[in-house]
Amino acid sequence: MAIARHPDTDTLASMLSRAFFHDPLFVYFFPDDKKRETLCWYTFRYMLTHGHNKGEVVVTDNGQDGAAIWSPSGTMRYGLLDLLRYGAIRGSLRQGPAALLRQLKALDIMQAMHKSIITEPHYYLAALGVEPNKHGQGLGSALLRPTLATLDSQGLPAYLDTHNENNVSLYRRFGFEIVHHGYLPGGSVMHWAMLRLPR
């Protein structure tokens, strides 16, 4: 499958909002089913914009059915300038203070865990999502392969967080191993941290 690397950020943010609609972490962030897709859009638009400028956004050949957002470990500090430049501040105003606090708390916990697991240079899979009506067509695998092949050629590890048990088997097929499994502190969201060493 051909892979494109010039995404339409707004379209992909909408797709990822649908892809993660039932994801336990995003249900925790945005508990109102009627508002979740709209509110998720601001988070994914920030992630995509940041990834496009600081890392890599890999999308399916039509540019809209799936996306993987990758960040080099050295670009994962989100300073105020980045938050302003890539739209996080504007989005958080739309989402409201309670949702913003839930996101910041979870991000702090996951970043602290991330740093405790791996400190050497690596790539972080910030998000992988496929349009719900396109599941079962191998798009998730197609989105992972090119970056993992590049990381193998460069001798770099990869790390990810997931909060959906259904994703774990896919990542394990690609060589990721579980390095932490448990509830995020203070909540009911299950968390899997996974690490892949280069092959």
C-alpha cells in the first residue's frame, strides 16, 4: 500500500476523533458522548500539527482513512511556544478547564512513566487510528510498517501508550512488548506501555 506524508490536518483530526470515540482514555477526557467527537478534534488537531512539524505523520494513500503520528524523543517537550503555535491553547478554551486538567494530569503521568522506562533516543507513537468503517483491511499494519522499517535501519527503539486492550495484540505482532500494565493513578483507565527494540 502506498503511504502519503502530506496530510490534511483538519480531515485527519476528524477521522481520529471518530477512531478514538470509544477509547477509554478519551471517554475519560470527554465523558459526554454528544460532545466527545467535537472536543477530541482539538486534541488531535494539535497532535497532528505538532507531529507534522516536529516528527512524522504517516497516512494512508488517500490521505484520510488512517494516520500514525510519530515523534522523535527529543521533540516531546511541549513548551508554551509550541502550545501557542500549534493550537493547544485555543483548543483547550473550547474544551473547558475540567477536560484540560484531565488531559494534563494523564499526560504528566504517562510522560513520567515514559521517562522511567527509556531515556535513550527513540521514536514515540503518539497515536495510530483508522476510520471505523475501514477496520479489518490491514490499514493499521500498513501505517506502522514504513516507520518501523526506518527505525530498524537506524537502530532506534519505539515506544507507545495504549488504553485499549484490543490494540495490544496488533502492536505485539510488530515486536512491541508490554513494559507496564495497570490503571492510571487516580482513575479507572487501564494503561499499557509498550517498547519495541530495533531488529
